Amino acid sequence: MALKVGRGAAAPPFIVMDVITAANARAASLPVGAPAVIRMEVGQPGTGAPQGAVAAAAAALRSGVSLGYTEALGLPSLRARIARHYADWYGIAVAPARIAVTLGASGAFPLAFLVAFDPGDRVALAAPFYPPYVNILQALGLVPVSMECDAATRFQPTVAMLEALDPRPAGLSLASPCNPAGTMLHPDEIAMLARWCGAHGVRLISDEIYHGLHYDAPLATAAAVPDAIVVNSFSKYFSMTGWRVGWMVLPEDLVRPAERLAQNFFISAPHIAQVAAEAAFACTEELERNVARYRRSRDLLLHALPAAGFTLGPAEGAFYLFADVSRLTNDSEAFCTRMLAEAGVAAAPGVDFDRIRGSRFVRFSYCGPEADMREAAERLVQWAGSAAFG
């Protein structure tokens, strides 16, 4: 008799992780002296943790102090420093008691969805989307409701799209700057969406992990909305992906429920990583140099890649370009496989981010070394000009 397999086992893969595996295999197979694979498939800053964060971690290790479990919601000093960050960046007063330090933003989303919704609840989100949003929602028994967005709304949702949903969702998940499109909700837009949610009893969850990585438009946070859940992370602006530290700003009534879940799911984020994260707030000069580097790479690629046949959407923030490649292909997975094999450039197929229209899109990440981004542009223009596409 076959044994039961849980519903969560049916979660689809996060395809970009499979691309990482393929790119690693390709790199390992190259002969000595061959051009290296250029990595544009994953949103992992090539800059590494800021020096002050590394120094703080090293000092903590040398101190001999036990780096054991912390409180489930994080070190009190880190929670207080995150609260001060909202005053510094946005002029918003957030009580440290509303801050929950999490095991990266990836650990925050299951907590947020579980404290805010019940199985069967519908949660609306823009498509294209970050794949784990949908995969986590489905694994938890929730129902993701995609709103198909395009360049006309900068791949962001509108109140009109929400009004068209029937039945009305229990929640709305936003991302600004967003992955994969790199677009932002402007202050008036996020305010209108928040007002609509408040008027209709819809829980707002705002993914703000790319805050700080913005180039043309001002930031707007949902942290000022009393009933919203805000998710952020030290992975992107702070360049600390492998340290696995994120945070949530929670409504007061959800703090204790989130703490109980965190106690049972994770116990706490790594102590040493929390020490480093707190120190990272003092590294603004180094972090802003990283942002300037990303901006230069963005500008270079926006100028160069149209010559390869790619139609690029607006890139207001984060470090992604969402390229329409339909002039070359209607199979983005096969296209990315060829691009890796023939041009030595790894990128993520759009089907990971939009299961209806993603076959004609590719996401490029430009957070790697500037020299790699220049080389990638040259390779892609040459490859697209010489390859035959059916």
C-alpha cells in the first residue's frame, strides 16, 4: 500500500535554483582558460557583507561569549536599531516591540501568512511575482490570486484590478521594488492601495526587501499602515544574503502570535548574524557605494541590451531587468539553456515568475561585478546577432 504524501510535497521548484545548479555544472566543465560563465541568474549581491558587519561578527567570536539562542523575536538591541531605521529613513515611529527578527525574509513569509490567514483564504498578488510567494501560499493551503500586470502599470497592481476580483481576497501581497521587474509603487500608489485594503478589510503584506536599492523614484513604506505586515531583510541593500537575517514590522495584535510560531518553527535567527546585522546599519558609506555600482550596471544594460533584441521594462529599483524576448523566442526556458551553453551567460527564465506569460520573458540580475556586466552585454549582443532563433 502506498503511503500518504503531504500536499506540501507538490510545491513546484524555484526554477532559478535549478539554473544555479546548471550554471555551476557549466562552469565546472569549462576547460582551463575558457571564458567564465557570467552569473546573472540570481539576486545575490557580489559585494559581500559590509566590513563593519564582518568586524562585529569576528569580535563576537573572539569575545568568548556564548552565541546561543536569542529571544524568538531577536536581540532587543537589534529590534531597537531596526525601529530607529524607520525613523531615520521614513520619519515613521515604529515601536521596537512590533519588530520581529526572522530567519531571512524567506522565514518571515510563512509566519506572516500563517498569522494573517486561514487555509482556503485568497491572497491577491501581481504577476509577475517572486515564485516562493505562490509556492508558500499553496503549501500552506491558501489560494494565490494573480493579477496579470504589464508594462502599462509598471508590472504593479492597481485598485481597479483589486475591484475586479470576485470574491474579494482576504489579503494583498505587494512588492516594491519588485522581483522580477525592478519596478516600484510610488508613494501615492501605495497609499491608494493601503486605503482600499483598509476600507475593505483586506490584510496588506508589503515586501520591502529591496528598499535602499532605488534609482529614480522615492521609497514608500507600508510601515505607517497600522494593520499592515511589512517584510524586510539584510540580504539585498545590506549585502548579507548568506547570514539569513530578516525582519517584520507587525501589527500589535499579531506580535505574540508571530512570536509563538517563531518559537516553534525556528527558535531564533542565528545570534552571530544578528550581531553582524546590527553593525551593518553603521556602514552606510560602503553600502551606498554598492548602490552606485548597481546603478552604473543598470544604465549600461538598459543602453546595450535592446541591440540584442530585448525589450526592457522600467528598472526603478532592486537589481533586475525583466526582458521581453518574444522577438527571439516563445520558450524562455529553452532560450536560457541556449544562452548559458552558447553565450556563457546564466539568466532566469520568465516562467518562474509568470506561469501564463513568462515563456516570453527573461530576468537578468545585474548585482554582479561591473566588469562582468559589461562583458555580458557584449556577449549577448554578439550572440543574439549571430544565433538562429526559431
